[in-house]
Amino acid sequence: MSVFPFPSGAAARRDRPLPLRPRRPLGEIVLHVPQTLRALVRADEIWLVVLAALVGCGAGLCVVVMNIATLEMHHALFLIYGHERLSGMAKLDRGRLLLVPSLGGLVLGLSGLAVARFWPRRAVDPIEANALYGGRMSLNDSLIVVLQTIFSNGVGASVGLEAGYSQIGAALGSRLGRSFRVRRNDLRLLVGCGAAGAIGAAFNAPLTGAFYAFELVIGTYSLMTLAPVAVASISAIAVDRWLLGDPGGFELILPSTIPPFDYIPVLALGMVCALFGVAIMRAVTLTEEVFRHSGVPAWARPAIGGLAVGIMALVTPQVLSSGHAALHLGINAPYSLPFLALLVALKAAASAISIGSGFRGGLFFASLFLGAMLGKLFAAILAALTVKTLLPGVVCAVVGMSGLATAIVGGPLTMGFLALESTGSLPLTIAVLAASVVSALTVRRTFGYSFATWRFHLRGEAIRSAVDVGWIRNLTVGRMMRREVRTVRIDTPLANFRRDFPLGSEQRVIIVDQSGRYAGIIPVAEAHAVDGASTLADILHHADQALLPQMSVKDAISAFERAESDALAVIDSLENRRVIGLLTEQYALRRYSEELDRRRRDLSGE
């Protein structure tokens, strides 16, 4: 037997348990790539372009899957066969037209109750993510949006898939960017790459996808962002064509030139499209308010909206779904003036009711179809009022398509490139750009929002583009304030105050009451200038003006201007009024200027 009760030497080393390494969460291991690859992406923009290409491929694949899923739903629910499309059908079963949208709306409403209970978070839009959160989006939240969008379109609601396209594409870019731990600006760029790939694949138009990202999701254009966004858009289209083939563009007979005099009706049509677009956005809000004040529970509203859409579809199935097939069918069709007016009214009402009642989707595709029919209606009215036909109906259709989409979606260059890539006509593209600029200016002066930013405004978010303003909210008073501050009770004799704070020691002193609550600020120089009979209460300033730690730097600067003071106390809350710090206007302005300069250098690629 061994004399020693415990093993020693080599045996001890063998038997001793190895030190346990701290376990990393499985999610962290899966979601973050190795450090070597992360360093490559952060150090060299070429690797960021490679990452953008991966995002584009993923976005293109998602577009293909969403298209196939909605087509299969249309085939199964509306008994459509072969290459037929829902909104391009001349006739459908009347019972299915009424039952499918209404019962589909009921299923969507009930499933929305379950989602609200077990997954109550609201999904962040790509524009909102880039404007406020530095490009951070939840992939799980976005998948819920995508499923709801597919289902809404699949049951025939008058909504487009583009909201789901851009949502999932941007979320893929955000998720991949966070896996590589890229910088804030690069993450915002990858969100734009995902949206560019999704929209590019949806329209088979790389320039359209790229400038959709620049104008709407990234908020600016620079040479350093061109390569990743363009590569993402091209990669997505390559995946889409590889899996589904080349769908081709419009087959239109277009004039070789547009005379200068014909630009007068073109500009007028752009203004008409702007006003009509504002009316549609207002109609969506009005529909929501009507449902909200009607007392109908939220889960039942999509069923009522679906029934209304089904009734309108009894007149013409072109009001169903996004209207993509109806656009290709109707842009060359010889519709009469009364039918055009009826079709525009029905499609506009169906789109407003669908979104206002709770169906998920966007207005991009619907605005293209509505704009084309509005342009043809404008041309028909113009031909009836004038002896000489100024513009062919097909030209007005393309101009109206782009003008109304600019009014609702935004992005005049996006719509200009869409016209160029769809028709291949440079003269028509110039006319489209002219009408789109007029439309954008009119909406900006009369309404001030696109459809996406209008929805943000209704939620209380003061953003009108994807330009990064989230750093303003992150730069809070709590981060900038000086915490080491001396306070004096208000019942302190003036003589004692002068003794404790001689001239030159401090510029100002914060005063609190007997219970320690904020009472005001006293300048030291003023305390030495008044006569000895005065009390601290006689020379108090800004008793009702203080800062809160959660205020942004913008709110703090506004508070300094209102108070006409160069320094204010920071209190924990309006109820407790406990002093936790002091902030000067000079320091807040300096930090604000430094951040502005930093953002300017980031945008310029310095």
C-alpha cells in the first residue's frame, strides 16, 4: 500500500481534472465568424464587396422563394393553371373571389393574435434601421413580416411583395454584417446591399435596385458605396435568372423622340401623379382610422377588408394581388376612358383597404400599375379635350407609372432607371425623369413624406429618410454630463456661501431644497455682487428648467436656447428631481460638432 493518500508527480498531473474553459453560448459560436475573416472584411474593402455579393445572392434566392410561394397559393386557392397570373385573369370563380380574400383575412387576423402574444416585438423597417439603429435588424422579426406578406398576397389582397423582398434582403445583410462585426457605416451599407439585391431581382433591373438602395435605404450616394451595392444587385439578378430565367421587359412601340412642346403635359402628369399619390397615402390612414373607431376587433379587420376587395374583384380581377400581371396586360390594352377611370378608382380603393385593414405588404407594385392606368386615363382625357394628340397613351402610361411610384415610394432616379431598363428608350427616360422630379417636389411641398416615412410619422418617429440620425439619440445628456458636482442647500446663509465659493472658484453652483430636490442654479459672481441682506432664494435661476439624462444632444441644445443659459443641471426624473450632474452648452455643442464632422468624414470615405 502506498504511504501517501493522494497521488503525486506524473500520476497527480494525469488524475487532476483539466481547467474548464468558459463556455461560449452556442448562438455566439454560430453567429460570429472566425476572427481572421472578420479582420479581412474590416481591413480591406474588397472583402466587403465579396460580403455584399453573398448578401445579394441570398436576397435573390429569397425573392425566388417568395415568388414561387405566392404563385403556388394563387394556383391552389383561385384554380389558376400554367403560366397564368392572378391579376392578369379576365374571369375567375365568383365564389372564390369572395371567400378566399375574406377567409384569408380571418386566418391572418387570428394568426396575428398568436404572433402578438408569443412574439410581441415590432419588426424594424430597413429605412428605420439605417436611420435610427445603425443598420441593426432582427432576422426572426423579418421572417414573420415575410410570411405575413406572402400570405396576404397569396389570398389576393391588393398588396405587393416588395415590402417583404426588401425586408428579408436587408435583414440578411444586417445579420451577415453583425456576424462579421463590421463597423456601423459598413453595417448600414450591407442593409442597403440586401435591399438593392431584392429590388433588383424583383424587377430584373440592376440599376433600379442599386439606386433604390442609394435613395431610400442608405440615404446617400458615394463612390465608396457604389461597388458593394452594384455587386449585390447584379448577384441577386444572376441568382434569379439562373433559377427562373430571364422574364424580359415591356414590349412597347415608343416614339424615337419626344418634342419639347410635349413636355408640358409630361410635367402636368407628374403633378397629377403627386396629388393622386398623396390622396392614396391619406386614404390608407383614413381607412385605419375608420376601422379603429368602428369597434371591430383587430383580428377581424383583415376579413372585412378581404371581403371588400373580393367584391371589387367581381368587377375586374385586376384589383387583386400586386397588379404585376395586370400592368403587363393593360399597358398596351385599348381600354376605354370609363373603364380606365373605374379601374383606377377600384385599384386605389382596394390597395388602401387592404393595407388599412391589416394585410401586410407594400404599395410599390400597386403604384406602378395605378400610375400606368392613370397615365393612360390622362392621355385619353387629353385626346378628348384637344384636336391634336400630344402624347401617345403608352408614353403617358410609362410616365404615369414612374411619377406615381415616385410620389408614394420616393426615389426619382430609381424610377428613371426602372423606365430605362424596362423600355430601353432614352428619350422616354428623360421624360420620366422630368415627371418624377416634378412629382417628388410636389409631394415634398404639399405632403412632405413618402409612404414609408409617413408611416414612421404616424408612429411618432421624426425621420424623413434613411440618413443616419441614430447617433443623435445615442449621444445623450447622461453620456455628456459632468457627474462630480457640488450642491448647496437653499437655507445656507449668503455669507457662508461666499466663504465656501470665493470669486474664481466656480462659475455656478447648484442649489437643492431641504429634502435634497433640485431648486435652481446660482452664479457665484452674482452671489458676491448682491447686498448682504439677500438670501440664496432671491438670486435663484432656472428653478423650473433642468435636463434629463435620456435627452438627446439635440434636445439639450434646444433646452439651452429656451432657458437662455450656458449651463443646466441634470436631474434623475421630473418626480424625484435629484441632481445627478451638470452639462454646459459649450461642451454639448462641441460634442455635437465632433460627431457631425465624424459622420461627414465617414460619408466622404476619409
